[in-house]
Amino acid sequence: MSDVIDRPLLEQETPAKSRLRIIDCDIHPSLHSRADLNAFLPKRWQEHLKTYGDHLRTPYIGTTPYPRSSPLIARRDAWPPTGGPPGSDLAFMRKQHLDPLDVEFGILQVLDLFIFSQQNLDFGAAIQRAINDWQLAFWSDRDPRLKASILAGQDDTEAAIAEIDRCAKIGRYVQINVSPRANEPLGRHRYWPIYARAQELGLPLGIHVGGYGGHAPTGGGWPSYYAEEHQSNAHSVAATLTSLVIEGVLERFPRLKIVFIEGGFGWISSTMWRMDQHFERFRSEVPHLKRRPSEYVKEHFWFTTQPIDEPDEAKHLRSLIEWVGVDRLLFSSDYPHWDFDDPRFAFKTPLSETERAKIFSSNARALYKL
């Protein structure tokens, strides 16, 4: 590649002194091994994990239903030279991602499935607490650019509130994370205490794709292939957004801010159009909604860009951005996963300097109060 192409687009377009630095809203840290949690996990649960293992809410034992085609769903070049899985070595993350791409802040999104999807809810709560402490000790303390999220298992609401309150007192977390694949749709009243606390604390609610709620990931049942399961992430977040809006969560919590992470944004416009159409025809069924569904979406929701939609024609991507609204998009790389979006090349459509600044930096800075 030429020298010009090798340099980030953000660097090419502006002088070095005024170069736009990136806020990456989806960086995945990994445990080097589960032993990393022992410093934060009571002896009882250490012994439980060693003796009985973990039991996910899936029809499989010892594995997730859909093994990824690339080990640990990672880029081949993301394996640290010191050993351990991708995302487990901070020095290598700095060298490969944070420093060369000039990441000013990175929002940590811990994805290990055994965190959110435990059958044993007490064990799950202990793991979530340990992970929340591990994020600070292993990542944020060592590199202030990396901002932690509070993992809160939504299916044990009481434990989730206790963990949110504990972490909020520490005061170093920038959002509360729940899973979209829960036991019930996230708009249900059983989850409302979590939303009330998020609103009270002024913390965004982060909803990252993934997890297992004990149900098939698609409305049509269990897919045959990982390619189907991966595609179903967009369906899951669309259904979750619909549940939150139609069941009145945003009417009840008017200051709540919600971020959908790693769901892309190509599905959002059609979801809004259809909800508005149905609202007009079935308004008497949902009298608790005072506005059209799309109005709640445009006021309360933000969407990370990865996996960015890649239509054949650049003008179609431009249309998607305009339909969703440039103010609602947050850049995310999904580092170190195989479908990682490089900020130098992710947007294959022209963006103005103002639009680029919003997507790559200022939208996230305002939302997360960085």
C-alpha cells in the first residue's frame, strides 16, 4: 500500500495538531484464563467453578451452540505473542489497536458468555461482580483510556440492582450493560427497576448483542449454521428495541439513554417505519404511548456502527446514515474480532468533517460524559 493509504483517513484529512482522535465504543477485553478472577471471586465460587463448572441456558453442555469459524471469533493476527487469547494482553492491545489508531477512549465490552447466561443465578451474580472488579484492576487502572461497563444480569433484578449500586459508588464505570437475549423481552416490567436505577444514576444502558436466554436465537427456531446465528443478532436487537418502545419503557423513564452495541444500523429505519405504521392502526391497544414510536427511538437510542452495513453503492450507505441520523451513531471497531471495522476504511461513503467528528468522537464524548 502507498504511504497515504497506510495512514488513517482521520490523519490524512487534518493536520497532525488538529487530528481527530477516536472514541471506540466496542473493545472486547478477555480473561487470560479464568484464574484471573480468583482475586475477585469468593472461595466458595472458585470451588464451585472448579468442581461443577458453569451451566449456560442452552441445550448444550460444555460449549456454546454455535462454535465460531475463527477461534474465539478473533482476527488471526490478534493472538498476543505472550500467549493467552485475543484481547487478554494490554500491551499488545496498545501496540496493535489503541496507539496506531489513536484511540482517545475505549469502552470495554466484556463478552464471555458464562457471565450473563448462567442457570445458577447466584453464581452468575458472583461472576458479574468479579468481572466488574477485574475490568478496573486489569484494564482501567493500567490504561485510563479504557472505560469499564457495569455488567448486570437482568434476569436476577434484585442482584442486578445491588451490583449497579456497588459499582456506582466506585464511580468509574460509564454505562450499565444487560443482554438482549434474556428470559423475557426487555420491555417487561420485571426489568424496569434496572432502568429506573440507570436513569437515576444518569448512566446509559448498554445492550450488546449475544447471550443466551434459554430460547432459540431466532423466531424460527435454532439455526443450522453459524452464518445464520450471526445474522440473527440484527433480528434480536430489532426485537429488543421494539419491546422497549412498545411496552412503554421510554414513556415511563423519559431520561433513559440506551445504546445498542454491535448490532449495526441498517435495520433501524425499517423498524421505525413499521412501528409507526402499526401504532397508527393499533393506537387503542397502547394508550400508554403518547408519541409515535420513531420519536422515542430518535430521542433515547444510540447505535454503534459495527458491523457496518456495506451496500454495493456508497450512496445507499449515505441514505442509511441520514435516515438514522448522524447524531445517533457511535464508532465501534469490535476489536479484536474477525469482523473488526478499521476506522480508516469503515465508512465507504463521503462524510463531512462535522459528521466525521460526531461519529468518531463527539457523540460518544457527550453520551458517556468523557
